[in-house]
Amino acid sequence: MWGTARVNLRLLEPVAYQGGTWRRSTGSILTTPTSVIAGIYFYTDTTSSSCIASGSVIIARDAPDFTPVISISPMSINGISVVDVKIEIFEILNKPTCGIVLVNIPTFDGDRYNFIYNQNLTNVGPFTLTNAHWQYLGDNGLFHQWQYIGNGGTFPAGGSSTFGFSGLYDNQGTSGETRFTV
């Protein structure tokens, strides 16, 4: 993704100094400052009254990378059963976050699985949880959404955090396989 991500440097120009010259770190002039990739860029503009605005910007691709692991217990269900779910989120590039961390999980197969999220829960079934670090924001019919609120909202670089819940699964008389995905 990062090889194709583009930034419009013109949006970063000071209002009174728009239309100046953008240069690469090598000194060459950018011919398309409206579509740049990661790098270091320098800006200069001189007004008609000889006032100069200059500065630099670093466009980096050092973003955190989150990986979820979902665990369900029990693995085999027959009829109406209690199902415990643990979702562990790992930051795998050792990069700190600088914004809100949201986790979206598809809603479960219609009304077959229903749960109530308890932010004070510390374990469910065989799983240890840190639900106090996660706020459930609800669902929009397609996704359930949680926001990380532990550590002042800053997810730990290289760290992990776990939330979970327990609910009732009703196979509604069907047999076969139901897939859960994150």
C-alpha cells in the first residue's frame, strides 16, 4: 500500500504563501507536488514584498501495524451453547500510535450469536481479558466496533491488548460450519 500512497504537499502551504516551490531532499524541484510518496521535502515562497516563507516536511510511512487473533471456546457447538470470545490485538512493527485505535468485527451470523459487552470483565471462560482498556461503541448492522482507551488511548508500541465477551449461540436447528472473521 505504501508504494502507492500519495500526499498533496500543496495542502500544507501557509495561506499567505501558497504557490511556492517544493524541492526534494536532493535539491531537485518537484514538478508534481500534488502527488508525492514518502520522503523529505523543502518549501520556499517569496512574496512580492520580499517576505520569504520556508520549511520542510517529512512524509513517513512509519505507521503502526495491528494484527488481530480471535479465539473461541468451545470449538465445537451442538445446539444452543454459551460461546466465549477473546480478541487479542498486537502491534507488530513496534510503532506507537498517534490517533484513535478502532477495531471492527463483522456482526455475527444474523441473530444466531448475541452478547452483552462488560467493560469490567477480566476473564471469560478460559481467557484472561483487559476489557477496561476497550470501550464498546456498538454496531451499525454490519460491524461491532471497539475503541482502545487504555494508556490514555495510546496503544503500546510492540504491545498487545485483549478484550472479550461471552454470548449465547443458537444454531437455529442447522448443521455444518459457521465462520467467524475479524
